[in-house]
Amino acid sequence: MTLPLLQSLRDSYAFDVTPKFDDLGVFHVPFESMGDGAPVETRMHEGVLRGERIALIAESGCGKSSVISFLLGPTAEGVFPVRVPVHSLGHEVTNADHVADMALAQLALDATTAVTADGIAGSASGSRRELTRSAARIRRLGAQAPAGLLTGAVAEEIRRQESTSQPIGLPEKVEVIFQCLQPLQQDALMPVFVFDDTDRWSASREEEIVEGFFGRAIRWLTDLPAAVIVATHTHYLDSGSGGESLLQFLDTRVKLPRLPSADQLGRILMARVRVHLEGEGPHAAPSELGDVVAESAINALFDQYREGASLRRVLQLAHIALAEAADAGAGRILDHHISAAIRA
Ligand SMILES: Nc1ncnc2c1ncn2[C@@H]1O[C@H](COP(=O)(O)OP(=O)(O)OP(=O)(O)O)[C@@H](O)[C@H]1O
Ligand SMILES: [Mg+2]
């Protein structure tokens, strides 16, 4: 490929390992299209629409957030995702009351944003980066506003709860959340509570936190007509009694497969290349990944992956190698750029 295009990929951080959550879905290559036939995304999509509680299991950096963004991105159909940011709760994440408070606050926030008609357009064009326009290529249609959500009696109830100094118990909180979900159901939207930041718990007390979170803090969700997705690290399943509790609460387990071949890694890189070169004109993106990354270089990256590196780590190596290649004035990423990235 031409050097300016390679430089353009470098400058736009085409292999950025931490893109915005919405962009993860744009870059996502469905795992179910990769080979062994396990219907990962379809199974999850159907499960979510049926209101299942799903443990999405993988090692760190291997695609959990990518799948969630792909399925529940800003304009996903038929669902109303509520991403509950429990990380900030610290050790309180084992406390059901605190988690329910946070879920209610997030639900109120998401719903308020969604009901403002202008808010929908505003958030679509305002807070999302230009890249997310490519989301149209994926199975996505316009977001549906849950009309009436948080209006009338429900809004009144939440205001009353907020203004009262009397703390209410967990059953009452769950009842308030239940009431908030009713209008969504009338609009045929399935609420989905997503816990995707469970990987940032303190390592020192991880086992205790895993046990408390899965065993106590999110159990109240069973009483709600809603789907649940919990990003779950593979090793949580074997952690003391935490693993056992997890199995009881989450009725569906979806384990992300490892990439089967260098070709599939190539597809992931190519998806990024295409999206990033869209702005350079209709024919800017090369038709072959080989024009951007030599086959031997992809094999070298895949070797790293096979030896245990996460996809995040592999993308990071690709990003460093891209910078090396563009800085050196090369026409594409070669084997020795990958070697240099590994040494860096
Ligand atoms: N199927 C995929 N298609 C395209 N890119 C992917 C895919 N899976 C993972 N990636 C990329 O790999 C990187 C890591 O993925 P992701 O952030 O989803 O991992 P994770 O399992 O959520 O990690 P963590 O447990 O640390 O949160 C991201 O940059 C993401 O874009
Ligand atoms: Mg993640």
C-alpha cells in the first residue's frame, strides 16, 4: 500500500487497543463467523431477547466487551441496555443494596437520556466518534425511544425515594426498578443489565469480592423481567465458592472461543483497516490484508496469540509494528516490524 495510507492508519490509531465502547462493536468480527460453528453472538442475542441471565466468559482482553458492544451498541434493536458501572463501588460491590442503587441510578440516567427526543439524535451524533457511523453496516437499526419511561407515577416515585431521608430496603428498591421497567416492556424493549467492568476488582481480595458479587450482590435481579450479562473472567469459575454461586445464578453460560487461525486474526485487523480508511475515499482500503501486513507478519502475530497473548496484546503489537513500519517508510508491516514490537 502507499506510505501515506500506512501513515494515515498509524495516525488514526487503527489498531488502538482501547477504543471507545461503541467503536468496539463497529470493529467486531463475530466469533461465530470464525470457524468452529459455535453460535456465540446468535445465542447471546436470542438469550438476551428471552430475558436470560448470561455469564459471558473469557480471559482478559479476549473479546467480552467487544461482543457486548456489538450486540448492545447504541442503536441495537429490541433491547434497552443498562450498563451498571460497579467498579467504582470498590469493595461495596458485594453489597446488594449498593449495587441496586447504582443500577437504579444508571437506569434513571439512561432512560432520561432516551426519552428526550432531541437527546437521541444528540447522543447519536454528539458523543459518538465519527467512526461509529460504520455501525450501520452491522445489524443495527434506529434506536427506539422508550416513550413514557420515567414519566408520571414512576418518575414521581423515584423523586420521592430520592427526597426522603428514610433509607428504603432492598425489596422496595427492587420494586421501584420493577416499576421503571414496565414501560419498557410495553414498548417491547427487553431491559438488559450489563456488568462489564468486573475485571477491575482489587486483586488482593478478588476471591472474596467474586464470591460476594456473584453470590449476593446481584441475586435480586432474578426478581425482574430483564436480561443480565455479566462479563466473567474464566478463572472466576474456579475461585472457591464464587464459581459455584455463579453457576446457580446465571442460567446461561457463553464461553468465547480462541481464534482458530492466523486468517481470522487477519480478518480482525482488516476490519480495523477498512473502517479507518473509509474517510480516505471509496477505494482507499486495499482489498487484501497482505497489502497492509505481510502474511509472515500475521503469522508472527498469531504465534504470539497461540503462545497465550490476549487479542488486546496482539493488537498492541500490531499497533507498535504499524508505527515502526510507517516511521521507516515501509509500504506495509513486515515480519521484522513485529519482532521489533515484541522486543519493545
Ligand atoms: N471478535 C473480535 N473482533 C474484533 N476485535 C476483537 C474481537 N475480540 C476482541 N477484539 C479486540 O481485542 C481487544 C480486547 O477485547 P475486549 O476489550 O473486548 O476484551 P475483554 O474480554 O472485554 O477484556 P477485559 O476482561 O480486560 O475487559 C479490543 O481492542 C477488541 O477490539
Ligand atoms: Mg472488557
